[in-house]
Amino acid sequence: MRGRRVLALALASLFCLPTLAAEPWPGAQKAPTKAELKAQKDQTQALLQFQKDLASVLALRTETEPLLGAALLARPLSNPPEVLTYHALLERASRNADAGPRVTWVRLADCDAKAGTCPNAEAVTQLQQQAPDNAAVWLLKLGIDDHNGDANAARADLAKAASAKTYDDYLGASMKALANSVSQLPPPPDTFNALQGAGAAGVQMVIVFGLASAQPMPGFQNTAKFCEANKENAAIVGDCLKLAKVLEWGSSPLGRSLGLHLRETLSADAADQQSAKNARLNLIWQMQRFAQLNVQAQGDKATAQKLLALARSGGTEMSVVLAALRAYGMPAEAPAGWEPSHVESSK
């Protein structure tokens, strides 16, 4: 639910690829009291009810983006009516001619993890047909094949990912759908955090960035491990380095981090390794600054509104991060001598 989680996950993975473990949010305070926990629980319930109300309004629409937004809003709900289920809303969205891979990618999560049916096999197959030049699709399949112990299939997936023209995990499209959806109704007062001053914009931002954080992700860990386990295979290393270039210019900070990690660890050129290391340091700097803006937005209406506007722009996750830094005069490159020894809190 919380808009903070997406950045916490991103920062954790930037620090320690291939391990993608969640870390405490920047500026985390001491453990909350019972009263604070109850207030958080009440606010969460109010947010879920607000999401249900938003989804109900959006479900009256027939266009792809409102239905995609409704589905993302409805996904965390417990026992919603059939017309408001994640499955039903995505089925409706997918019937539109302009649905494309942005909807199919979200359908990956239309599955039952307990039954072992995740990701949605039909969506995996459809993505290969809809977006064969997207490395994200083949990294998704690589993760599945590697998990199933099929090294030959994983090798083929890596080759296709390396030859892809782009990388896009469609998180930008989901953020746009959510950011345009949350303004359909005013958030009720019980969704506000009394200790923060961003008001309605703060609530909307928490929903947009929080739900976007649940976007299905491809097999980053599997890819890193597969490449590192085959360091002695020149052909595989060559494809891993080709993939690194695709990822470095892709839509995702996580993908970019993996690309830089691969180049830093697999390149035979010392200068290339150092270049990747420097670029990854700058990426960590960028994500920490963006995390700082998210913290700031919790208490500042203008910042929350600005981040929402950027999410509505229709760019990628990476473009939103860089645009936010530019808007607040934050450099994209880390200062000389800066080291990411810890995640800094907002000042």
C-alpha cells in the first residue's frame, strides 16, 4: 500500500544485486506505539475503501486506461464483487484494440500463487507475441525457465533478451493509469495522515506509487545468477554484455542497475568496469534523491502534486525519476567522493 515500498525495493537492489531484499525506508523511526499502529490500520482500511470507491467509478468506463487503473486499484481488495475483481477488470481492458502489452504485463499477476500458477502462463505466451523486441519479456521467461531448471531454454531466452531493441516493464504505463485514476474522487478525511501535511495529494501519491510497486518484475536475480554462473563461457558472457547495454537504456532503475552490474563484473576491460561502477554510483545517488523527494512529498502538498503530475506524463519509471530531480534542481551525478554508505533521510 505505501508509496515508499517501491523506492525501498529499488534502493535495496541497487545496493546489493543480485539480492533484491526490502530494506527499511529512509528516515525510518523507532517502532510505532499501539496507538500509532491502530491509527495506521484505520488509515489503511480507509484507503482500501477509497480504492474500492474509485474502482467502482472507473469500472463504468470502457476505455483501456481507466479499466487498467481500476484493476490496479482493486487488486488489494478482499472479496470484491465480481465486477470489481482484478481478473474481470483486466479482461475488459484487454478486449480493447489499444490494450497491448501494458495490460498483458499486468495480467501476469492474475494468478494464484498458492496454486503455483504465477505468473499467468497465458499472459507470458501472449507477451512473446506482442512484444518480441522487449528484453523484459525474455527476462521474464528466463526467470521461469531457470526456476524450472531448464538451462537450455534459459540460454535461448538470454540470447533473445540480448538481441532485443529495448527494455520496458510497463511500470510507467501503470503509474500513468493510476495517477489519472486517483483524481476521479476526492479522498475522504479518514485517509489522511494527521501528522503529514500533503492532504489529498499526499493520499493520491501514496496510492499511485504504492500500487505501482506491486508491478510484476522479470527475473533479475535469475539473470544475474545465470550470467555469473557461466563466466567461463565466452558466448554467454557476450550475450550478457549485450543485454547490459539494453538494460542500461531501459525503462527501469532496477533493470539499469542489473545492466551496470553485469558490465562491471563481466567486462574484460578495466576502464569499462570503472565506467559501469561510476554509473551505478550515480544511479544510487539518483534513487536516494528521489526517495528524499517522496519523503518530502508526504508533508508538502506542492511536492506531492509535482510527483503526481510526473506520473501522469506517461513516461517510464526512469524518466519520472530523472524529471523529478531536474524539477528540484538536484544533479543527476553524485558529488565527487560521495559514497552510499547508508540510505540518507530527508533533511
